[in-house]
Amino acid sequence: MSTDIKELIDLHQGELLHYAYGLVKNQDTAQDVVQDAYIKYLKQVKEKKDIANVRAWLYRVTHNNAMDHLRKFKRVSELEPEFAERIEDKQAAPDKSLEIKDASEAAVKLLGTLPEREQQIITLKVMEDKSYKEIAEIMGITSTNVGFILHSALKKLRTDLKSLTN
Amino acid sequence: MDEKLIEYLHGELPEDERSELETQLSEDAELKALHDELKQDLEQLSEIFTVDGEAPRELSADRLEAIFAEAEADTPAEADNSEAGEPIQMPRTMWWSVAACFVIVALIGVLNHNKMKPAMEMTKISSDMAAEKSSLTKKAKSIQVNSRRDSREITEKKSQEGLGTEKEATAPNSPVIAPEEVMEEADLVDNLLADEDAEMEEEPVAEKGAGAGKGAKADTKNESGENRKKRKMVQQHEKLADMKKANRAIAKTEKSKLPAPSAGKLKDKMKADPVAKKPAKMPAPKTVRRELKKDAETKALKKQIERPVAGLIMDSVDEAKAKTAKKKMKSKFFGKAARLSFDKSKEKELLAGIALLKKNQLAAPGFILSEKATLSGNLAAFHFYRESEKRQTKTEANKMLDSVKKSEDEAKDLAILKRASAGQKAKALPAGIYLMPEALYLQYKKIANLQIIDWDKKYKIYLIKISPVADANAAKTEPKAEAEADEE
């Protein structure tokens, strides 16, 4: 068991951490998200539940964990703005320019408004630069479907971003 | 085109399509502009979403440890399982049956024990008493024998010495009676009494023998012996009566100590009938009895409903039963009927038909023919239900329906119906009560002698009778109702 999980960690931790970081923009949180995904995987194995595509499963769980975190963060910011500001300040990279930070924040916020499926595909394509085939594998859908969903998601994002910049 | 362009920009477009698009782009300025715009947007997006170099590459040591700890926590159990191999899993049903067996055996054991306890105790007491009796009897006998022997010796000695007087002669005989203590202990055994009586009778003979040479003395001895005998007997009987009373009292107290109230009854039963010794049959618990009753009722109802006759069956005019039959019909019978011969949308008509049957207090089975169903379909349905004992499954019913093609000669069907209505071919369509809508009735009327029993004006449902062979001619005379219906 431990050797299996070690192999799995060696194989996928890099891309999963990258993916999680792209979503949560925080190293610790990204690590937490990925760790949680692996622990959930172990529980699944313990319960003898079949996982057809482990990589896709880990990606999905990582994505869900990250989204949960973002939702949680959103709730905190809604309830306690001062506390949320403190967290934001901590999480924000100090060397980033304000412009990029603003644009990035806006994009992430916009991304959050999209359906979960579209969010994941955008993240995988734009942030991770995965091929349609890879995305299809991770998502458990066809490549054609990936193209279609990506197109509609990008269309929405583009228009929203344009209206924001204008 | 957007989608294609995005695919092109992502490098996902197949080779042939890509070259084609490239030529299009070089020719079409608008398309080229769209391409450029899209490219710019995508670049902007990737710039925004691009993850900088701060993304961690590996999980921290403590997080890895946590994951490994989680993995290790599972390992021992798995290892044990792998060593032991696949655990033998008894089927659930088997578990249940085994458990049920144990419970039943335990119950029987407990019940038997409780029921047999008083009997066993009684047996034990009686056996103890019997043992005591026999020991006491032996004791008494030995004492009596010894005392008799002693008395004989004394009498012989005295007679030899010539010292025997009437008083003295009587004295040695006193030990012949069992000593007081022994008698007090002795039980009421008939054998003992008989023995004692026999011994009492022996005494005078001995005395006679002893006093053979002394006539007068012997007579007085005989006389006194008889009196003594009588006196002793009276005394003994009195004592025996007392002992009996005492024994009864003891037995009563013993019984009262026993826990089961049925002890006396059981004893009596055991005495009267040896078969009664067997434990009584365990009565089923109330719930089980209720369930069994329900089950029996359901079975009876099922039998009534599932009679192998086509269509609706109304065996009873009892309202409650009709209600249940209706429910059943909806869930089961009606489901099939709807598929085969009755349109479910005609439920109101069906209910009107049921009302007709009830109104006319008909216990005969009815067959509902639908307006929509084809004649062939109806016949197939009919055949299916006639042979429903053999063909129970839906698949078989469907197969049967399929086998009766709609394109089949309708005249053939009509001919069958005609013959059946005359009672000639009861196998195809027997005499009976049928419910059918007006349209069908008018159609059938042309080919068969149908007798209207009743009809529902609102839903135009007809209750039709097809008489058996003997009544075929009688059936030709239709009631006024039919004429009225025709007029309508």
C-alpha cells in the first residue's frame, strides 16, 4: 500500500500541486489540497471502491478541494471583511505588481462564476496547458466535448473580461 | 468557426483541417481578424492564469508523513487478509437459517424444560418415596421376622419348661406387631399389609402347634389369638389411615412447592394418557398467526382473481373484496390486461363495468373487450389468460401477442367468435359474461347472438351474456334493453 501511494505521489504530486496552486494561489493551501486528495484516495482504496482512472480522479478531487477552499474563503470575506483582508494580504505575493494582481483576481473571480466543469477545463487548458486528450482523460469525457465546453467557457470569460477592462 | 479557431490556436486541429484553415485565413481577412482577436484574448487569459514559479513541486515532509501514516494504518488489516486468504462468507440466507434453527431449538428446549419440570420433579419424588417405602418395608419385615423368631423360641422354651401361662403366652406374641417406630416410618404399601395379614394368620397355627399337648390352654390361646388378631388389625388399620393422611399432607405440601401450576393436571394426564406425556405443541405467536391469516386470505383472494379466465374477473359482489380486487387488478392483473386488451385510459369505463357486474350481482367471470384493441389482440389476450396457469410471464404473453399478427384475416377471428357465441367452440370463446364498449358490441352483434344483461348509459359499457350450447336458442331472444340501446 505504502509503495503504491509513494509511486502515485512521485508520479502526480508535481502536476497536482501546480494545478492546485493555480487555483488557490497559495503554497500551503495547495499542499493541503493535494494532501487531502491523496488521503481521500487512500480512503477510497480502503473502502474497496473502484477508481478507473486514478490520475483523473486525483485531479477532480484536487479541483473540488480547491474550489471548496475558495468558497470557504469567499464566505469568510463576506462575513468578516477585515479578517479576509488580512488573509488576502498574507496570501498575495509581495513581488507582484498591482495590475497583474488585480487582473488575476478578477479572472479568478470570473472563473468562479462559471460552471464547475468549465472551470476545470479552463484551468487545465489555460493554466496547465494540457492537451484536449489529456483533459478528456482527466474529465472522463471525449475530446470533442472538451473543445465544445472550452469554447463556450472561453467565450463567456472573454466577454466578461472585456466588459471589466472597459 | 470560433471553436475551430480555438482548436487551431491550441494546436488541436487535425493536419488536414489545419492546412485548410490556414489557406482560408490567408484568403479571408475577416477570419484573419477574428483569429488575431482570439489569439490575443487567449494570450491575455493565459497570462492572467499563468502560474508563476512559486508553485510547489513536492509535498512537504510532514504532509508526506501524514499520507504514509494513513496508508500504514490500512496495511496491517490488508496483510492479515492476504495471509488468511478470502474470508469464507456464508450466504446471508444461510446465516438466517442457522440462526433461526438455533433459536427454535433453544425455544423448544426451554419450553420442554419448563413443561416437563413438574413432571420430572413428581417422578423424582414418587421414586424417592417408593425407595423409602421399599427400604422401610424390608426393615419392618426383618424386624417382624426377628421378633417372630424370638417369640417362637421363647414360646418353645416356655412350653418345654411348662411355665407357660395364659398371660405369659400372650406376652411373647406382642413383638409380632411391628414396633411403634417402624410402623410410624412405614409407608402404606398394600403388599406389606397383605404380608402382615398373612403373617397374622400364620401365628395361631404356630401357637396351635406349640400348645398341642395342652388342649384347654390351647383353646383359650386360640380364642385370645383371634381377639388379638382382630384388635391388631383394627389398630393397624387405624394407623394406616393416619399414615395415609400424613402422606397426603406431605404430598400436598410438595406439590405446592412446585413452580408450574399445571403440575397436578400434568400428573393426571400422565396417569390417564401416556401420550399426554409429550409436550404440548408450541403455540404460534400472535403476530405470526396474524401474518399467516393474512397470507391465507391473500392466497384465497389471489386464487379468486387469478383464475385462468381472460379480462376482468369479479367473483364476489362483496364491496370490500371488490375493492381489494380492484387494487390488485390495477397493480397486477389490470396491468397485463391493459397491455393486452384494455386501454388504461378507459379506466372509468372499466370501473363502470365493475359497477354493472356488482349491480347485477354477478358472480360469473367477465371478459372486458376494449374498443381500441384489435380483434386478434383480444383473442390473443383471451388465450393468454385462459392458459395463464402455464404462461405466466410477460415475455411469453408478448410473444403470444406477436404471434397473432394484426394482418391476420379478421374474418377468421369473427368466424371463431361466431361459433363461440353459439356455444359450438367453447374452447375459443366460452359462454359467459362479457363487458364491452358500445362500438364493439355493435360490431359483435352482427356476428353473434349476444344477450344484453345491462348497460352503462354514461360510459356506454355493455354487459353481455353468451349462453352455452343448451341455452343458445334461448339466448336469441334479446331483452328490451338491447332494442333501446340500438335506438340510441
